[in-house]
Amino acid sequence: MERLGRINAADDWAGELNPTQMAALSYLAKANRFSRSPSQVSEFLSATRGTVSQTLKALARKGLISEVRSDTDKRSISYDVTNDGRTALVPATVIDQALDRLDEPILQNLATSLRVLIRTALAARGKRSFGVCRDCRHHQKQGRGGYCILLKEPLAADETGQICHEHQTAA
């Protein structure tokens, strides 16, 4: 696991972004609209709020994310990934290329095993799972999209496959 992390981080240093900036940008691109605040990025990355604050400012200066103020609470900030930000995420890493070469049964087994490992490690630290909406106990399928029972919000089809900070594993 450590070796894979180092290989991945080495790829992250290859471009204009450092590994923390790349991780934050990647998270924001996969997170749903309820999960893009600085504190949620910080929690997902297991990084300090100061580090994440500076990281988000750097990404905004580079035009890779844009700040969004809440209509109801002007102190509340979240971030959207810009087109330039999505373009910065496109290059495939060595890990992505290696995963593309694996057979489907191996990929499925690996994905299941890693999910269990991550959830176990997070539970041991008292951290949230940050899972995908459609796998959450609060998700209710509705038509092509869904509905979040906890937040009392309808979800578009693409949102059901995004990461949510409120995620709780379905029973």
C-alpha cells in the first residue's frame, strides 16, 4: 500500500500541481454538491484545515476551481471544478494504466478488498466513510436519479455516483 502511494505521488509531482493539490482537485471533481466545503476536503484528505485552505487558494489562483458562496449563508463556501481543472485531471497515471491491464474479476476483487480496508481503517480512527451516494443508507432510488432521505434533497443521475461526506454504509 505504501509503495502504491509513493508511485502515485511521484506521478502527481510530474505536472504543475503538487500531490496535495492534485488530491484536493480529484476529490472536488468526484464530490457531490453537499461535500465540497474546505472542512470536508480537509476531512477527506486527512489534512489540516490550514494546509487545505492554502491548497484551495492555490487551485483557485490557477483557475482550476471556483469559489461558490451559499445563497442562504454568505459565510459558507464550497468549490466547483472548472473546465481547466477537469482537463488537469485527464492524464492517466502509471497506476491507472496498470489497473487498465487487469482482468475484470481481479479488478472487482481488488475494489471490494480496498473498500473493506479503507472503511476498517477509517472506523478505527473514528472517521467518516465518504462513500458514493447510491451505496448509502440514506439513498432512495427515484427514476434515473435518487433522493437523499437525510438531506431531503433530490439527486440527479450523475450525483448518485458521486462522493458524499454524509455517507453511511447501507445495512
